[in-house]
Amino acid sequence: EAGVVQSPRYKIIEKKQPVAFWCNPISGHNTLYWYRQNLGQGPELLIRYENEEAVDDSQLPKDRFSAERLKGVDSTLKIQPAELGDSAVYLCASSAGQGYEKLFFGSGTQLSVL
Amino acid sequence: KQEVTQIPAALSVPEGENLVLNCSFTDSAIYNLQWFRQDPGKGLTSLLLIQSSQREQTSGRLNASLDKSSGRSTLYIAASQPGDSATYLCAPILTGGGNKLTFGTGTQLKVEL
């Protein structure tokens, strides 16, 4: 069974440029999460989806970040414009239910903003 | 706000040693707690999920214990191997938290030959 798939694996951009990350969760998992992990820190939740609905986006910087999960499967996270402080690893995860189950993570996208 | 602390931040041991990684959290109203492993440049792999009603959970050479009332969890690794080298993170979920994990900063483990 395929795991959570993320692309691209690495992305280097200049500040003020836009960037997008893509995630395909495990088949049948209706809950999808985007996390951001800064160097030497644990991941922090940006947004959680249950099917197509964003049920927790309280930590998403909405002035520059946006996300969507069309048809309740794939998801895209976008940053526009990127800032130097956005350099981090962006992780996508999925789980089978609507809470309290094991999370399965993708390999992440490492973003460097120059 | 839940605060999660992991001690030690880094650990280096010779192969074969038994070791204990510690996790403490400030809000004991948790539903469960997960331990994850993260290899360099990779995502996280869930190792163990321990429910708040459980005291222990075991998988192979790994054993996780939970003392909810004191806000502590430990991960015990028996007979460590070089392949165990990774960063280990704990993440409790608050009751009513809707699977919102709060991660610690992790313990970076190196097992040497």
C-alpha cells in the first residue's frame, strides 16, 4: 500500500516568490494535515481537513498561506509571497478517522527561501 | 496551551545498551500519546500509540509507558542497534483536541558500533 506522497521533495526560491506543495494521502484516509517543522523543532500544525472541510486552520498565517483539498483527496498548500522565515520542512499527514488515530506522514518538502 | 518537553535532547550510546527516553507534558487531560521516529531528511513514523487508559504499550524491542496523572511518558528501547539511530518525538493529544498533536522537540539518538 502506498504511503502519503508529497512533492516536490526540495524547493529553493527567492523571497517574494510563490510556492506550492502537493500531497496525496493514503487511500481511504479522510483526515489530512499540513505541518511545518523548523530545524531542531517538532512539527507544528498548520491546517487539518476532514474530507473537503478545513476544521482547524487557527495556526495558518492566512495573509500569505492558503490551502485547498478539492474532492476530499489531494491537497495543495500555497505560500504567496514567501518570506525568509518560511524556510522549513512542510509535512503532510493523514489518518483514517476524524480524531485520535495514528497519523501517517509523508517525507516532506524542504523549502529554502533565499 | 500544552507544553511538551523531552529529555535528553541528545544521547549517544554503544550498541546493545538498554535506554530510556523521557517525555513530560503540562496538561494531563490527554486522550492518547504517540511516539514517533524521524530519520534525517524524512517524515515521521508512528512507533507506538498509548491510550490514556493504558499504562504500557509494547512493540518488539520498544516499550512505552504512560503516567497520565504526573504528565510523563517514557520510551524504553531494549538492546539498542545502530539502526535505531534517529530522532524520537512524543506527541500527546488533548481530550477534545480533535487529533491535534503537540510535539516535543525530540531526543536525537545515536547508537554506535
